Amino acid sequence: MSYDLIIAGGTVATASDTFNCDVGIREGRIAALGHDLGAADRRIDASGKLVLPGGIDSHVHISQPSGEGIVMADDFASGTLSAAFGGNTTVMPFCVQEKGTPLRRTLREYHAKAEGCCYTDVSFHLVISEPSEQVLGQDLPALIEDGYTSFKVFMTYEGLALADYEMLQVMSVARETGALVMVHAENYDAIRFLTQRLEQGGKIAPKFHGTSRPIPVEREATHRAISLAELIDVPVMIVHVSNREAMEEIARARSRGLKVYGETCPQYLVLTEADMDGLNMEGTKYVCSPPPRDHASQAACWEGLQNGVFQTFSSDHCPFRYDDPAGKLNPKGRTSFRWVPNGIPGVETRLPILFSEGVGKGRISLNQFVALSATNHAKMYGLTKKGSIAVGMDADIAIWDPEREVTIGQSLLHHGSDYTPYEGIAVRGWPVTTIVRGQVVVCDGVLEARPGAGRHVARDRSAFARPAG
């Protein structure tokens, strides 16, 4: 039998094994693993290269409303294009319910934004900002049944932060329906208090964004989120963890038998709070929440990736333009760090940074890299046909040149932002070819696909979301 595509001569790696074989692809699925597979319409020579599951970035923000006068830098075309060039085959953006807007209408609007535009597959998380009776009793359970099997709640940000009572209500729905709860854990009232004090003292430069959100703000909220989840007996994923103290809360909960998961991001491995102290307004390029910490926190996050505190490694891609009145340098943002849009671009650089700093420097194995970049995301969020190279799985594959040396720079990237916070970082190892469900999207660094190659993927319930009982 012939194949649509054979990837020949590469070293295949999964989360558990590394082996040499060819990969035969037919009708968008992996049909065979072996040698001398026979004829194919197309053959890609992967000699000397790694053949890995396509990256799954389970934490990205695309085309998201971001406040009056602020415009996010990526739409679904540029965001997924950037993802594909970064070795990703699936991204998971957030569908953010704004107060006063029905959840179902919000979801329809996001689907309309993504329709016919995507280069990678997408799968939406829901964000619950207004847990009304309609949302809790009808909309959310029905949407979970339709394959939107995870949602995020915020403990900070005006218009998004939920009170503890609301958190418990939403967690209760998750337990009843089998959804996974993601939590942005920062104490909103503490941030408001510190921000007011800083501004009263004239401390308004971008670097004070970090001062307004110190480690105790994240640690306390992490502890509280876990405590609320324990009351309901519902698993939770604490996203974008930045420091040892919050990690210890996760590890302590797990030692008591609670199902608590963790995620960290590139900014907590290679950036520090000192980056926000740039000349003039340059520091705004690094403003994100939680903020980058110190070198000790970087070391802690590496430990978390090594020892299993973190199941997933995501970009938290949240792009704004820097030199733009609708971006980082908006008029209000020039008056105080409070008004600088929170978020940095990173979907295209997530995997090269983890590969180079992790695999290349011996911090993690190649198999751990696959787990943290793809397999665990698929398992955590119910993407049952993605995240591994095995017969019957979606043919979502990234071919890597492990020896290619690249200095990250804005001119190389494909996102909609006008800068990268990782400018000048040298990496070794780079994705050169990206294949989504058997379709070659990028080949040897050249775009082959058209917008619309990607589609939305409904998800199953995840075993990770089952209550401990």
C-alpha cells in the first residue's frame, strides 16, 4: 500500500522512547512506523534530524479583547503562522467571556475570527468571568459536553477576577461535568493595594510592575486556589507558575493526595525582573503577569520541569506591539506601569528555548522535552489523537535540526508583534518542518500551506480532570 507522505531516515522520539524508523502517513493519520515502507506521493528525507510530535501550546492568547484602546498584535492567521514556524501543530487559545456578553455568543465570535485563517489546529479553552445561573446551569455544562472540556478562572484583573464564592460555584460545575479547571493565581486585592501605594510614591516606571506583584501575591493565591479545589474535590491546573514558593504549594498539595497540576513558561527560565528596568519605556516589553522573577526562581522552575512539579510548558503567548499607541506605549501606559498591557509574544520561540536550554544543556532528556512540549498537553486536555507518534494518531509532526544554531531576533519571527522579549538569545536546535494532520505547512523553513490548513478540534474529557474521590 502506498502512502501520502513518508518521513524517512530520521530519529523518532516520543515521551517514552527514541528509535530510528520511517513514518508513513495516509489520510492525515500515522499509518505505519518501520523501514522500507514502500511508495509514497511525497518523501521527506529526515536524515540527521529528529522527528518529534508537533508541539501543543496549551496556553496562548489570540485576538483577545484587551481593554479600551488596546489591540492584541496577533489574529488567528499570524498567531498560528508563528506557531507553525515554531514547531507547533496545535494551539489552545482562550475564549474570554466579557461581562454582560452571553458565553455562547462569545464562543461564536471567536470561531468566526478563526474560521479559514489558521495554519495549525486550534482548540478553545473557555474563560468564565460572569458565573451567572445561565452559565453555571446551562451554558457551561452544554459546552463541556460539546468538547470544550477545560476552562480558566482568574483571581486577578478588573472584570475577570472571581470572588472565592464564585470560584467554588465554577469548580463545582467542573466536578459534576468532568472539566479541567485552570487558575491564574494572583491576589487581586493585594495587587491593587501595592499598586496604589507605589503610584502615590511616584514609582510608576515599568520595573515597578514586578514590585506590585511580588512572590507572596502568587503564593497566597496558589494556596487559596488549591484550598478551594480541595473543598470541592476537583483537580486544578495552576498556570504560569514563576517561583519556588508557589511550586511548594503545588508539591505540598500533591503529597496530600490532591490532584493539582502545574505549568511554567519560557519567561520564567530566561528572563528576570531586571529586564523590566530598561531605559525609557523599554521595560514595558517584558511586562507580563506573573512577572519574571530572579535567578533563584529560574533555577527553581528548572527543578520543577525536571522533577515533575510541572506537567506542561506553555508560552502564555499574549502579544502586543511595543511602538504603538494601541500597544505597550499607549498614552495611559506612559503614565504608569498599571496601564501597560500585560503579556509578551512567545509562541514561536517556546520550543527552541526549551530544547536548547533544556535538552542541549543536559537539564532534561529529549523524551522529557517531548512530554513537556506535546504529550502531556494532549493528555491533560483531552486531545486523544495528538501528542505522540504512533499508528492511528494524527500526523502532527515537527522535524528538528538539533545542530542548527540560531540567534533569536525579531527579523526571524512571524508573529504580529514588533519585538521579541528573547532578542539576542542564542539557541541550538530549531524546528525546520511542520506537518499538521499530514499536510506540510512549513518545509525547510519555507511556508507551503495556505490559511485554513488548521481547524478547530473538539476534545474529550481528560482522565486528569477526574476527582480524587
